[in-house]
Amino acid sequence: MSDSKQPDRLRELQEQVAREKDVSPDTLRRLLAKVEEYSECHRADGLSDDLLNILQDDLSRNPNARKERGLPVRLPPPDDTKESTA
């Protein structure tokens, strides 16, 4: 495969993996970039937290994604401005 076609093929593979894993292509690219960033530093401490944050960001951008993926839907935080009835 020529070097000029490699980026196109890589993009196609990323889109295919994103579809199969049910994540957006942008999220997959962010995940891969984060792994590459940690690889270049030869460290892994904190990688799992960063990857989890990226996935949570993806889910928060698409509120229906939690339902579609069979995940529990989070309730909004309680409103502290209401007076308690104690």
C-alpha cells in the first residue's frame, strides 16, 4: 500500500472499529491519541482514568447512548436550593 493511501485506510479502520464498538469516531481518535501520548512518555500511571474520562464525556454528549448501550441512566443531582421538609 502506498504511503498516500495509508491515512485513508487508517481512517476507514478507525470508523469500522468505532461502529463495531459503538463509540463515535471522534471518541475513538481521542482514546487512541491518549494511549499514544502515554506510550511516548513510557508510562501508564493515570491512563485508565484518562480513558474513562473520555468515555464518560462521550456518554454525556449523547444522553441516549446510555440507554442504547444498556447502561443505567443517571439521575440529575439533587436540587439543594429547595427547603427540606424535616
